[in-house]
Amino acid sequence: MEMPLSGQPVVRQPNCIAHPLGRRQRTVVLLAWLAALSVSGPDKAASEAPAAIDRTASTEALVADLRGRILASQSATFALESWCAEHRLAADPHLVAQRLPGPDKPLSVAQRARLDIGPDEPVRYRRVRLVCGDHVMSEADNWYVPARLTPEMNATLDQTRTPFGRVVRPLAPVRRTVEVRAPAPETQSGPVDPLFEVDAVLATGAGQPFCEVVETYLGTALPTPPSR
């Protein structure tokens, strides 16, 4: 993905990004209201509709807040841990990286260019699920250049469930967003479904890129709304 001349990240479908759940959830709210109207009568349906709309607006605000924090942070790991602590998603807000099985995904030519590496430079791939307590926050594809990490960092990534952002923190990473995407139009709006995706490149404080990530943030990252 090429960057525009201004150096700003590419953002696809800006209207959908601003309200990634709005159209689908408003449709769900309308259908639920109509169902309630046919079963319970107009008075009860009328009283329940504003509450459903309020919950939809609250969800949209939470998604926008989470997305804004991720895009503004130099570390998605620490942004998510701060989110977990603030919303009390778990007694211990520290993230755990659960490795997901599957074949390696090769880097594209454009990705190698963003990492400033040649076609033969070794790259390691890992796919993980970042978990806070019982909440799955995100799933991520991660390509990194092992030669640009220390041996200790590589060993920690190979042998532990420590999140990548915590492992590479001594490099003082700088995060550059490449692209932000809304969920596919056919995606449902359930609790485990995607909220948005972010592609980003991490570079050292000295400006040397060492990692590219494709992150998918899930509905389970959101706090459970209070019952009425």
C-alpha cells in the first residue's frame, strides 16, 4: 500500500470507519423494535426503542474511542492494557499473546519495501490473539526482521506468551499507520466480530523499520454495557 504524498495513513471507507457499526446496528434496532411492536404492543415497544438506540450510540462511541487510542499510540499493546485497566475488563490488565496455529503468510513486495529489506532477508511470522482476562482484544498477523531485534528479544518471542509490544519496548518503537479498514459489509455485529482493522509499521527510535502488523480488533474488546 503506497502512502500519499502528505505522509498521512490511507483510510478506506471513511464514512464506515467513523461509524463502523452504525448502519448494521440501526437495522438490528429497527427490526427488534418492529418485532416488539407486533408482540408486545405499541406502548411497550415505544418504551424499549430509545434504550436500544442509546446502547447503539454507546457502542459506536466506545469503538471510536478505542480506534482513536490505537491510532494515537506508539504501542497497541500498552494502549490495550490501558483500555483494559480503565474499563476493568480483568483483575490483571496485562495482555497475554496466544499463538494461533497456521501456515506462515509471505510478505508482499510492498511490505518488504516498507520494512526496507531485500527479497532474501529472513523474516519471521507469527499470528497471535491478544487476551485480557476473558476478553479477546484483537488478532494480529506480525512479520518482523529478527536481525533487527536482540537475541534476547527473539528468544522471548519464540519461548513465551509476552506480547510483541512489550518485548520490543527497549527499541523505543515509533508506530506508523499504513491503513485503517472498516469490517466487510457482510460482517455481522456480534460480540466476537471485527470492529476495525489497522495495518502499521514499527520502526526503532532511530528510524529503522523492523515489523509490520495487521491487527483486527474484536467486539469482545468492549466493556459489557450495564443492564437497564
